[in-house]
Amino acid sequence: MYFYQSKSNETKLKKFEKIKIFEIALVLAMFSMFAISCKKNKGVQSFEWQNESLKLTSEICLKFKTCADSEWKSLPDRIQKFAGERLDESNCQKRFRDSNVYRLIGGDTLTIQNLYRDCHKSILRMSCSDLQNNQIESVNSCSEIKKIQGKK
């Protein structure tokens, strides 16, 4: 009788191992599907918008750089270098390419485009002292763009 129970236990153990392997495989498959579905959202591919938004971004960076030029002398050298690099057109565009606005993520595509155009116009109309006094925060379209940029 002892021998019979032992064989029965071995059979149960083998079934248990098969079930465990199946469960592990199932969990791995589900994890793989989840990982694939969580890839970085590439957004909407609109070459017209990408070109237009890069142009707008360059103009915004140029405005900030022009305003900062008068203040450079009061800044330490390393901060001048850091700020200058950030506001350089190619670096400015490079950072913008990773943004939700560029990829049209975080809201309706037409709404994002119109908000960015309005924000751009507002920034270009502002004086340097307005920008330094953070008047950009009072512009609704710019505040909305900031929210869109912050969405993951």
C-alpha cells in the first residue's frame, strides 16, 4: 500500500509541476503583452505640424535668448553657458521633439495646434520685462500647453 501511495504522490507531483510551468508561462505571456502595449506613445505623425511647430519653437527660443542677452553679464559663466546651450536653436528643437505638443499627445490634435500657435503669438508680443516677470503664466493658451506638456 505504501508503494501505491508513493506512485500516486509522484503522479500528483508531476501534474502539479506541469500546472506550475503552465501558470508561469501564462504569466510571462501576459507580462510580455503588457510590456508591448505600454511602449512609448509616438503620437500622431503629422509632418506639416512637426515642421510648423519646430519653426514656432525656434522663434520662441530666439525671443527668450534675445531677452536673456541683456542679462548675461550678471550671470556666472557656467550658468551663461548652460542657458546659452539650452536656448540654442538646435538644442531647443531637439528638446521640443520629445514633447507632447510636437507629437500631438495629451488632447485633441487641432486644439493642441491652436493653443500652441496662440501661445507662440502671445510670447512674441510680450516685452522682455513681461517674460522676466513671468507674465506668460497669465496667458491661458500657454497655461494649457504647460498642462499638456506635463501629461504622461
